[in-house]
Amino acid sequence: MAEFEDFSKLDIRVGTVISANSFEKARKPAYQLKIDFGEEIGIKKSSAQITGCYSAEDLIGKQILAVVNFPPRQIADFMSEVLILGTYSEQGVVLITPDKKVKNGDKLG
């Protein structure tokens, strides 16, 4: 069973997607995202298998939640720096998003 201390090790922040491009070299359909996490963290990259529910155009300007303190992960020729959060739903991966506009870099607490 997970302990609260395990959860508290995760640094989950709000960011805004500033670019989304098709990731042709990924094994499964995915996007390469650039996400602005505000002044403290800056802009980070992520590979996301969310093409079933979102077009690249839909993602621009969308606020998302992501784990920002995992080590970077090489995916094909791309270094993914953060893990965006979503649910594995019937229609595909659905992003976890704030229901109101908040400041980039705000921390899930």
C-alpha cells in the first residue's frame, strides 16, 4: 500500500501547452508537447499518447497537470522531461486539467 509520504514526493504542477506536434517516430501515436510551467520551472517537453481525444490545435493554450520531478526519459530521438497526467478512459487518454484558469507552476497540494 502506498503511504502519504510516497505521494508527497511527487511534484505535480500546472502548465500551459504552448506547442503540440505530431511525433512521427513514436511507436504509438503521440504528440511532442512544449509546456510552460512558469518562471520557477520554465518550459519543459513531454511526449504524450493523447491523439485519440485531442488534436494538436485543441491542445494549444490548454492547462494541464504534470509530474515535473521524474528523471527525463528518452523516447525515440526525443527527451521527455515531464509526465502529463490523464485517465485511461474508454475514448482514450483524457487529460487532468484545472477547472479554472490558474497560474502556471501552481502546485497540486
